[in-house]
Amino acid sequence: MRKAVLMMLLAVASSSAAADWLWVGVRESTTTYFDFSTISRADNMAKLWKLIDYETSPAQNFTKPYKSHKERAEFDCEKRKMRHVALIFYSNNMGEGEAVFTENIPGAWTFHPAGSIDNFLLKIACGKE
């Protein structure tokens, strides 16, 4: 299982240019995109890849600065909640450059209010939009 997740992360990391990122919205100093072709659904669950692009490099959280990150988001369509299952932070904008940090540990489930970017992505992933 771990090997499969690592292979998936490497495949995504190497295919930045091939992704068809669709603009979702701007919040503060970040712009969010998603790749429609990465949506997968099974029962009441859905997943997609999203990209967060930073106007300026955020506060230093890692040993190297980053300007964007990709997130494999998982949605519970019935309970209307979301979590990340994989994260990759990049040195350049739009998921380009060096991968400075990766994580493939599922995060905590969270709820997002109506009108938020992540609530919109939940609707897209779950086929409600």
C-alpha cells in the first residue's frame, strides 16, 4: 500500500505540466485550482487533486521555501466533509520546481461552510455541480 501511494505521488509530481488546472477562486494571497480529470468516485466518497498557488512564499514551515502545493483531497459526499490524503509542496508556483516536502498521511476530517472554495470542490467532486 505504501509503495502504491509513493508511486502515485511520484507520478503526480512528475506530471505538473500535463495537468489541466481549472481556476476555482482566490482567497487572501492564494489561488486555488483543481484538475477535473483526477476526480474519482466510489460509493459516497470522492477524490480529486487541487493546487494551491501562493502569491508570496508563506512563513517558512520547512527547510526550503515553497510557492505552491498539490493536495489529494478526499470527500465524504454523504456527511459533507473533507480531508487531505496526500500533500506535495513545491519550490515554484503552479506545482513546478523541486518538491520540498511530501506527506501521505490522511489528515483530520473537516467541514467547510457554504460559499467556501473547499465546499465548492466538494460539490464538484461529488457530482452536485
